[in-house]
Amino acid sequence: METIHISTAPTTINIPPMSLRPKHSRFPILSALKPSTNLTSSAINTKDAIKFNRDATTRTKTIYKDNWFHRIAINYLSQALQDTTGMRNKESGYESLVVASKAVFQSFNPIQQRQLIGKVLLNATPKPYISMFRTLMRPSKFSREFCAAFTTIFLVWLIGPCKVKESEFEGVREKNVVHIKKCRFLETSNCAGMCTNLCKAPTQEFMKNIFGMPINMVPNFEDMSCKYIFGEDPPSLQDDPALKQPCYKLCNVKHKHDTSCINKDMK
């Protein structure tokens, strides 16, 4: 997947609220492949990773050239989200996924948002895969490194270019960290609240409760990078620095630009 960088200002898309009508996804999961990236070593300090620049007015936007595998995966996840919420849109490609996500963010409170995304992830994941993972992938160096490598190969269409890095886990160096150079979802949505409420919080909960794999997702709101640290429990929602950040000044969703964009009604 090639990327081109251009300078542009974000656009605003308003989605009217609609009632919740859960439905189950009907299609088998499909994911896109990507060549493996070189592994590099770097010490990870999660406490220093949360940065923010709320006054930024312009930034470079990445344009993705998705191949047909990527387009299938994007469409599958977008349809799974629309099937679960009952809220449809006429967009295509990655924009359809972001518009569907914005509809959820604007129509439901943070608790409901996390519950909905958790249900989407569960509907979108084949049940045999969940059972196999929980049976074969007991907490270990191998399972943590497997999850990191899997992410860089199969989820690049969702999160953007990424690579595996090393960190110290219980005194041992492991390749259990994924570094995302610039998160595609955060960049496209341009909303810190959507990042934390529709990606970070529900994914952390889903991975721990369904797969038995703790993961700490550490976004950097200044450069839109992110770190996935497999095997590390995230801070509680009340103490997580990511949920205490104000939203972007040019937030596409047009919420109030303070912490209520992120942590209102969080428990």
C-alpha cells in the first residue's frame, strides 16, 4: 500500500442520530496482507508517550492507495459496524468506516460506544479463531510476539504503516510492541475522542476479555503515532493519560474541545 502526503484541512461530516438496531454480521472475515517490516529495538516508556497539540491548525494528510485485499477488509469492517448499529451511510472505502464510526460517536455516550464496538469486534471475529487462540496461546513471550507480528501483517489497512519493536517485559527483551508511525483512523477522524472511545478503550477490553491478551494502546496525539504494548495491562480509564486530553481544535466531530469529548460518563 503506497502513501502520498499532501497538505489539506479536515472536513466536517455531520451524521444525524438514529435508533440502535443490532444485527449480526453475515460475511467471513477477510484481512489484507502486507510484507513484513524489519524489526528494530527500542526502549518503551509509556508514561511519556501521551503528547498533544490542541492548537494545530494544519497538518500533512496521508493519502492511501489501498489494494483490493485492503478494500475488502475495510468494507467488511464498515459493514459489520453498520450492521451492528443499524446506521447506514452511502460512502465507500475507508471514508465509509469513519463516517459509520462518527455516527456512533455522535449518537451514543462513551459507555454505549465501547459496548457497541466490543460487539462489532466480537461479530467480526470468527468464533473458531477465538477458541483456538485461547486454547493454544497461553500468556507467553511467543503469544505476545505473535500478536505484535500479526498486527503489522494483517491490520495495516486499518491503522496504517507499522512495525514491531522491542521492550523489556519482566526483565526480558521481547518484540511485543507495535509502533504505528501515523494512525490512519486517528488522522482520518481527526478526533481524540473517537480514538479513545471507539478504538483504544474497547479494543483493550476486547483483547483482555475475549482473547485473554492484555494490551496497552498508547496514542501520541501530537504526531498521531501510537504504540500497542502486548502483555501490559493499561491504566484504568480514570487514570489513563490518553483519556484526560482535550480534543483537537479542528475536531471534525465538532464536540466541545475539552476532556468531556473523551471521558464523559466513563466508568
